[in-house]
Amino acid sequence: MLYLFYDEINWRTVLDFIRYLHRHYPKLLLLWDGAPWHRERHVKAYLKKYGIKTLKFPAYSPEENPTEQAWKTTKHAAANTYYPDEETYRWEIRRILRQKNLTKMFRYLNH
């Protein structure tokens, strides 16, 4: 599982993450929602230049978005816990993501 932490989400951080993914996986299909940073011209230009395909989830359908499902699972595991600093919090999130079996939420992709 690949992930990066950012202080904010915008088209620059999304493009940075796509480049990161692309270095690890030259052939990509991105499944995502219709967030403004996904539709930004620099992001679209990069996707087109490298032939990266995208599949957009329906609007207002968080139950069909695996990112929302992963976050929900992770949030429940990490909620109501005191973390003395940001690094400890990030370490715990990484630990949760490694131990949780998040593959169950991808069953619908086999349809």
C-alpha cells in the first residue's frame, strides 16, 4: 500500500502523489471522485501525457468510494485516542493501515 502525508490537498499535492504512484506503477488506473483538484488542468495534462486512465465514482456516493471506506475503517480504529504529537499519530495510522484488511471493500470491483 502506497501513501504519503500532506498538510493540505490541492492540485499540486495530487499531482505529486500521482507522480509518486506512477514511479512505482507505470501502468495506472485511478479510481477517484470528482474533487476539484482531480479536474485541474495540470493534473489532466499529466494523465493525458502518460496515458493514465481514470474512473470517476458517482457523485454523492461515498459508499462506493474505496477511499471513503478505508478512511472510515482507519478513523474508527484511531478515534478517541490521545497522540502526544503528530509523528506518533502518523505512526499509528501507518500501523492501522498495515494491519487492517481493507481488501473486503473492493469486492464490488469484481462485478
